[in-house]
Amino acid sequence: MSLAENALRQPEFDEPERSRHLRAVERPARRRRPRLAYAIVALAGAALIAGAQIALTIATTQDSFEVAKLSQQNKQLTWQAQAAAQDLDGISSPQSLAAEASKLGLVVGGSASYLRLSDGGVIGAAGPAPWASTVNPTGGNAVPNALVRDTPPPPESNPGGAGVEPKAQEAAPVQPAAPPTAEGLPTPTIR
């Protein structure tokens, strides 16, 4: 035998025969119809979730508009508070207080007087203030106050409550007016 024939021959083994199990296909079992209740529950749940999502979106949007409105209102109230503080600064400035005091008839006193508590004696000039003031806070030489330029004058009466009623006093004797030393706050004259 030649090599070529040897190579072509395969050894033979005994194999058991495989039996094939073929059988006829049985009729498939009947499928149950889906129940309508399950479908309705599933659709209702999906609709409920969608409705809740829409409601939350609307509520969030409404809240954002409310926050924007309140922040704008807060900003306006802050501006009003700052304007009121500026008006108060102007009204309580020394120049404004001096002008209001002169409207009420108050005059600048002379030298200071002190009361000694041990014996009740007065130290200094113990006399009344002169009839006319030597300082005119609203005069021509007064330095203008930018804080009170546009501020309306305070009301004449006190609408908030009852003030102290002034007691009737005897008319003070008229004294000759002292010569004015300066009109308003002294300012340098530049020529």
C-alpha cells in the first residue's frame, strides 16, 4: 500500500446511532385574553402621573412669578426707606433746625449760664436772651443745604397726638434789637 492510500483511509469507529425524536407539533395552548381592568388601571396611572407633573409645573411657575413680584416690591420699599432716611437727615440738619427754631421765635442765647446745684446759684450771665436773634439761618450768606433744598416743610400742626399746650405768659418787654453780626453762617467773600 502506498502512502496516499493510507492517508485517505480513516479508521472506523463504532458509533451508536442517534435516534431522532421527532414528533408532531401539538396544538398550542389557548392564550388568555388580556383583562380590560389591568389596561384601565395602567392608563389611569399614566394619566395621573402626567396630571401631577403638569400641576407641579404650574405651581412652580406661579411661585416664580410671586417671588419676582415680591423681590420688586422689596426693592421699591428699600428705595422708599432710603429716601425717607435722606429726608430725615435733611430735616434734622443743624441748618434746618435753626431755620425752624427761628420760625418758632427762638433766639440764640448769649453766653452760657450754669446752675450750681449745691446752693442753687447761677454762674454766668443770668438774664433772658435778647428779643431778636443775631443770626439769620435763612439769610443771603447762608450756605445752601442740598439735603433740604427739595424737602417740603414739616406740617404746622401735630396730627399724631396732643402736644403740650403753651402756657399763657405775660408779654415780654420789647428790648432794642442787637445789631446783627452776620447773616446766616459766615462765609468768606471772594472778589
